[in-house]
Amino acid sequence: MQVTVKLPDHKSEDCRAISSVLARVGDKWSVLIIVLLGDGPKRFNEIKRAVGGISQRMLTLTLRGLERDGLVTRTQFPTIPPRVDYELTDLGRSLWSAVEPLGVWARSHVGHITKARAGFDEKADLQE
């Protein structure tokens, strides 16, 4: 018995759907938040402090997108002031296991990248 696997047509709905998923998981803020939530649930302001440089609006939009995609859950507690926690879902944890090594690689190579950029920029300045 021969099994035939049909590859998706690059113009098909499958490719568009995959592209939208990759756009979400490839977004820099999404990756940082997923890696951060890998340690457990966090409050909004805790995430904002940990993810330097993100505006409140961008964090809100990113968390909503991650929640919409089923990667993060939002739990609101009936306290004053209101407390809201964000946590990875099972699907989000499976994504974390894929992007966490990328975060480890980035942390261990940021010095090399910074040095390479400085060298490149210095050469570019000399050529102008």
C-alpha cells in the first residue's frame, strides 16, 4: 500500500492560515511575553515592567491577540483594585517549549550581536 502526501498549494487557504499564525508567534512582543509567562502566571504591570520598552497599549493589544489565539488565558479576580493574571494555556506552553531555546540563544549571544553591529556601523560610517 502506497501512501501519498499532498503538500499544500502555496496559494491555498492553508498557507494563509499558517502565515497568520507565524505572524503572531513571530512578533517580537509576543515572543517576549510567551517566554516571560513560561515561569508562571503574571499580572499586567509585572509583564509591563519585565518587557522593557513596550507601551501599555501595545501590551494590551498583544495580550488580547495571544488570548484570542488560545495561547494565553486572562483571569480577573473580584478585588479592589481589580487584579488580572495572564497565564499560558496548554497550547501556549507548547509554543513556549519552541521559543524558549530561541530566548536562551538570544541572551547568550547578545554581546556578539552588539559587537557585530558596532563593527558594521563603523565600516558603514567610514564608507560614507
